[in-house]
Amino acid sequence: MRETRSVFEFNEPVDRLWQATTVYEVLVHWLADEVRGRPKEGGDFSWTWHLGIEGNFTSHGTYKKIIPGKELIMEWKDHPAGDIFLQLIFDSLGDNKSSLTIVNGGFPNSDAFNVWLDGAKDGWDSQVHKLIEFLKENPDFSKFLKKP
């Protein structure tokens, strides 16, 4: 099996980075158009992108492992390449610095799946740049959170 691995540094405390990648009211501002399911081990999630004339694309999965502020592992239920996982590893690099390691794996060894492997790497690299911009533009994203 093959995987992609990228490490990104942020000028953000790790707790803020964790929130930005796990709270669905925030995810819709940088990741997908619709996000369902709060992180809970064994719980389901879905991400939907509105692609214009191509219609919508929705991906479904399950939260496999959650260590708050440290690690999140998800597995897709319906990925065309098979049992694909996403692992997010969070590290504090100081008061206002952190890193996020993104591992997207489980891709079959066959060259027929290169398009999926390359697309995963390019896609996550692009999404992280959106996340960086979102964090810069929104020093307080509590305004996006649902009120109890």
C-alpha cells in the first residue's frame, strides 16, 4: 500500500489548528461546502463539494482514532481506490507555532491508482493553503460556531 505525507507549519497554537480541522462549522469555510458528523471514534462523517454543472460530490467515512489536539484518523467508506485513510498529526512548536502532518494512505500499489494518489497529495496541499488563509483572515472563528 502507498501513501502521501506532507508536513505544514502554522503560526497558530496547536489548539486553534485542532479546532479549525475538527469543528464542522469551521470546516465549511475552507474544506468542503457541507460537512456532517462531529469527531467521535466510530462515528460517521461526510464531506460534500458543490461542483457546479458537474453536480455534487460527497465522500463518506468513519472516525477511527481521536486523540484531541494530537491525532485524528479517518477512513473512507466509499473511496474508488479502496480502504483509504487520512491521518492528521498535530504538534506544538511553541506558543503560537504548530505543525500538521497529513498522511493519506491505503492506496493500492498498482499504477492504475496513481491518479488517486497524486490527486490526494495535490488536493491536501491545496486545502491546507486555504486553511492558512482562513486562519489569517479569521483570528476569532467563534462567530461560526453554533450557539448552545
